[in-house]
Amino acid sequence: MFKKIITFLNQPYPLEQDLKRDIITILAFGIFIPLFIILFIWNDYRGWIDLALIAGFGCITMVVMALNMLLLPPILPAFFKEEKWTVLKEICIHLWIIFLIGLGNLLYGNWGGAISFSWDAIVQVQFITLMVGAFPVTVMVLMKQNRLLKQYVAEAGEINTTLPPHTEKTRSAAPEETAILLTSENEREQLRCFPDQLMVIKAVDNYVEVCLREPSGIRTHLLRNTLKTIEGYLEHYPQLFRCHRSFLINLAKITKISGNSQGYRVSVDGISDTIPVARTNSRQFKERMAAL
């Protein structure tokens, strides 16, 4: 039973980092907290002084959320990677933010004379805060994970039924066919290939790794350039699609599509690792696959 729980908590979960949505969420909670205090907690008002103090609880909430939602991911990029994001991490980061909001407001309330400060009060308030927050956070995360998993698995299965039978073949281009010329930033390095040879192009730091099917098999070539620039070279080839911030793939070379709560993952002929499709590209991916 314990192993099943650990396995489930380690399942992939979408890491949603949307600046506009995050700012709206922060502002919404900053307004909700003072209103909640006024309606259900604070009974004895002393005019504007109390209202200003209550508004401070909302400000503390917004500061804590902003630090964790906007500043923490750039500071800890290795931790906030979607390919490594799990159900457990999603639950823990929410509980961490709830814990800090409770602690921040407790200290602020003590400073403003609204809450008596003691270690027993800290332990009691934080325990209650986490217990109250843990259940709804966990339920919401699990419901979303289950809904997205079912959605992407079902849609991946539908797309798989439309994939044409795949037979491995080596590219043999006629002399008159148009080749693609990919170059490095300084144009000192050049890579000439045909569209049908391109399998996957991956961003690797300041380079792109181009995977080509050649007579000897799949070979990789490094060019010092950005994936965005390379994408511009290929804009007239609809089968070559930027599916993720780090990947560009040949849709005609896909052999299988799978899905999890983070979205689609595709298998490309001759490439051992599956490649993610960003959720923001899901609709366009399906449209491009249907048009092949």
C-alpha cells in the first residue's frame, strides 16, 4: 500500500508558470484574506486603524505568494523543471506557501497587537493552518492530475489510430530536390540536409543538436545557434514542428504518441527518448497531425 502511494505521488504533474495568471492569483488572495477577516474573525472595529491593520494581512499574503511564485522558480531552476515535477512536489509547494503565509501573518499580527505571540501559539496556528489547507490542496491536485491524465491518454490514443504504417527507410534524395541549409550563428558552420532526413532538433545550452537519418543510421550534429533561429529556417515545411521550447520534431517520423498529466509525449523513429509536447502547443499539434 505504501509503495503504491509513493508511486502515485511520484507521477508527473504539470508545472504551470504563467506570469499573468500568477499575478491575478496573488492579487485575488490579497483581497480575499482581509475580506475573510472582516466578515468572520474581526468583531470589534476601531475605525480606519483596524482596517489598515487588516489590510496588512492581505499585503503579507501577497508578498509571501509573490516571493514563492515569481522569484523562487528563477532562483531554483533545477528544482522547478516540469520534466521532474510530480504530484508530491505540487502538494508540497502549496503547503509550503500556506505555512509561510500563516507564519508571516502571525508575526505581523503580533507586531500590530492583534495576536499574542508565543511558541505555543506559533505551533498551534501553524498546525491548524496546515491541517486545514492540506486536505483541499491535496484533493484539488489529485482531481486535476486524474482529469489531465485521462484527457491526454485518451487523445493520444485517438491520434495514434491516424498514424500511417511506418517503415524504416534511408533517405535517398534526387539531385533536383531542394535541400535545407542550417548554419551556425557566425555562419562558419553549415549543415546541408533534406527535410525527410530531419528527425529531431534539440536545444542544448548555446547549441542545437540536429538528429538526421543518414545511410549509417541516426547521427547528431551540433551547431552553435538558437532553436528559434533554426525554426525560422524551417517555417515553410509544415511537417517540421516546434513542439516544445527545447524541441523541434518531424511530425511525419512519429511512431507513437503517449500521454500523461503533463501532456503528450511522442516517440520519433530512431530516437530512444520520448519528446514532450508543451500543453500550450497541444491544439496546434493535433491540427498539424491531422493535416499530414
